[in-house]
Amino acid sequence: MQELDTDITVLGGGIVGVCCALSLQQAGMKVSLIDGRGVGEGCSRGNAGHFATEQILPLATPGLLWKIPGMLMDPLGPVAIRWSYLPYIAPWLVRFMLNTREASYNRSGKALQALNAASLPAWRRLLAGTGEESQIRVNGSLLTFERNASFQNYQTTLETLRTRGVKTQVLDGGQVRELEPGLGSAIKHGVFFPETGHTANPYQLTRTLGALFQSRGGTVLNRTVKSATPTTDGVQLHCDDGQIRVPKLVLAAGAWSKPLVKQLTGKSIPLDTERGYHLMLRNAGASLSIPVTSAERRFIMTPMSEGLRLAGTVEFGGLKQPANMRRATMLATHARAMLPSLDDTPGETWMGFRPSLPDSLPVIDRVGERRQIILAFGHQHLGLTQAALTGELVRQLATDQTPTVDIQSLRLSRF
């Protein structure tokens, strides 16, 4: 058995895991990071690149139940279920719908509000002095409406966001096109969120932070962990090529965390995966200057260094079934409707696994008989947004400090 010369090991090389590793390193710890696919090769490679601090409302919204059939019947709709996966996802869906109840909805919303309010300041602290500050552009984002009825129906949500501290600016169609001239006349209204941001290359951001971690003495191991066992002196990791013992473990394995949590804690958690797709339009990067989301079409367009990324669809199909790239290519139809002069020459299509829990909140907690295990997974659509803050909270847990954000609603014991 190999014993790593480390104080703590992070399992998971996505943006959350890398931020955890860097933050622990800043506390003076000797840190190692393990990921069988390498740094940034999962969801962090192809996400929408949007620091979505305005998204403080849980996905399980009151009244959603009656909208789901229409979403599923629409071939261009934002949600799809692999019907062969329905028996597996059904318990998750039941718990998701139970979270539309007012008390659950408000509890999750309060926690999301606290997390997102602290997220961009945490990113600024993480990047300060690294020379990489420009990788995050806080120029705002835009939500568009093509139907007057949709905009009127959004007014309650808009008031809720404002009440909870989200800055907004309502625009008419002409003002929308002043902000983004490429958008077409079909767009009648918009809501601008000035305190949100984006990165022009989320994969590069993750890889850059991984390289920074290594340059500061961190160790990255490309090994696949099959299972994990808590021991009296740490955690034993069973890899495809042998065993590793570590004194402390941060579990940040995203959608692959569920069986590991069971092995480490004995608790079964309702973690599943929302398979997200993107289509990159290589020649359309200059079509927009900020991320633009369609309220009706429920997808996002983000300008990036390699083109215009179209993303946002959800498919429930688990970790093993092959990708259905029609979920990606269909996004071009939506983009053409919004950007009349779009060069929609298709480029890369991609699918990744969003780790999602029914209450729209991550698990951030310290557990184990010797408190040698820290959990940091389940960020659903907000992994990029909340990654730096999660790193800070993990560091505070590891060093026995009081977390700067209340994590009571994020603890494993809620399940």
C-alpha cells in the first residue's frame, strides 16, 4: 500500500476540487489531488462559463409539476428523460417535487442566496496576485423574453430576486438591442443582471488553476479510485492500480460521489446526474459580448475565446448511457431564432454530468468518526459559480474554523 506524503488529499479534479486544493494549500497544508481523467476533464471542460450569482432560486419551483409534461413533449424542450432510466430516476424526481413545497423551497432559497452572494468575492480572493484575474469578466448577463406573457409571468420572480438583493435592470426590446445589437426583433423585453460574470474558457481556467496548484508544490495523481474505506488513521483508497492511504480526504468527485459517500459514511444520498450538453459555434464568438439566456427557450449563449457556446439542456439518463448529441445540435435552432445574422457553422458538441441533489444545494460537511472526511459535491448548475467559495469553506472546516457562510442546510445529515 502506498502512503502519500500529504496532509490532505482532494478526490476530484474538476473546478470544485481544484479550488479546494488551492485553498487548503493557502492554509499551509501539503495537498495532493487525485483524478483518473486529469484536471478539468469532466463538467469543468464544457460548462456554460457563466458565474450565475443571480440564480438564487431552487430549481424545484412551486407550480413546476404542471409544466413538466409540456417540457418533455417538446422535441426542442429543455428537459428530456431516457425512458429506460425512468425507474432509476423516479425516486429522485419524487424528492425533487417534494422540494417544491413552500417551506423546502424557502429553506433552499435562503441557502442559495447566501452561497451566491459570497461567490464572486471568493473568486476575487482566490485569483488575487496570480496574474489570472482577467479570466473572469464581470460584465453582467442578460435574460430575454420573446413573449409579453412570459415577461408578465416573470414579474413575481423578478420582485423576489430584488427583495433578496439581486441587482436587476429591466429593458425594453430596443434597449436589449442597444446592449447586444446582434439580437433580433423577436425579443420584446430583457432583464440585465449587472453583477454576474463569465469566463471565456472554463476549461483553461480550471487547467490554469491546476497548474498553479502544482507550481506551489501540490501533487496531482492520475489514478482512478474504485472505492474508499475509512480507517482508524485516515482513509484507504482502492485504485485501479493499487491502494493508497491518506490521513484526510476531501470528496469532490461530482456526479461520481454517491457510491463513495455510501462507503465512507454508510449513508445513501439522492445524488443523480443532469446530463448537460453544449454546441460550440466556432465562427460566432463575436455575436455577443455577455451571456444571454432565453426565458422561453431555456438555454444560454456565452461568448468564448473559441466561439459562441450554446448550452443549458437537461437530460436524465445516468452515467452509463451514451450521449444523445441531438440534444446539443438542436440548440442551433434556438440560437438562429434569436440571432438572425448568426454564422451557425457547427463545431464541437459535448456532454457532461452535472451532480444534482433534489433540493438544489451542494453537500459541504465534515464527517467521519475522526472527522477525517470533508464532503464537497452536488453543486448542480452552480459548480463554477460556487467553486472558490466551496474551497474556502472546505479550508475552514479542515482547520476547525467557523465557516463564513452558514452550512447547516448543506450538511449530509439533511438526508
